[in-house]
Amino acid sequence: MFGMLALATVVLLVWSVRSLPPSDRGQRLVVEGAFRNLRHPLYAAFLTFFNFGLAVLLNSWLYVVWALVLHPLWHLNVRGEEALMNQQFPDVYDDYRIRTGRFVPRWTR
């Protein structure tokens, strides 16, 4: 189980980095690739897959609780980043925010 979650973490990390070329960073709002369904795929890789995989590996309910506590904390943490994105891309970011999830894909649009 840990191996599958670790693999999912690596796949999402690599896909995220490849979806956001360095030349596009800060120049345009990237909504393709990993960013199509997640606004923060790098954070999601660790929050959703790695932390729970670590809890499975260590076989500890304490780590499961820790993984669950991290989600709301990171929701608070990224508000400033999202406000900055809304300032930088005022015409398109709000629409993007409505149709995509932060750390978990939004299946309904």
C-alpha cells in the first residue's frame, strides 16, 4: 500500500513539474496537465498520497490523525497564494478556482 501511494506521489510530482514549464511561471495561468483538476498538485501529492502512505507504512493511527489535521491547515496556508494568483490573473483565476479543487479534484463543475 505504501509503495502504491509513494508511486502516486512521485507521478503527481513529476506531472506537476512538467505541466508548469519554467518559462510559463508567473507569465500565464497554467490550467493544463496536472493543473486541470487541481490548483495545487504539488501540495496535493504530499497531503493526499504521501502522508497517508507514511501512516500506512508506520502502521500508526497517530500519523493518520496527523495527515487528516494537515489538510485544513494547508487550506488556510494557501489562501495567501491564491489571493496573489487572483491579483496576477484577475480575469481568469476566479473561474479556474470555481471549477477546480485545491488538493482533491472536483468531479462536478
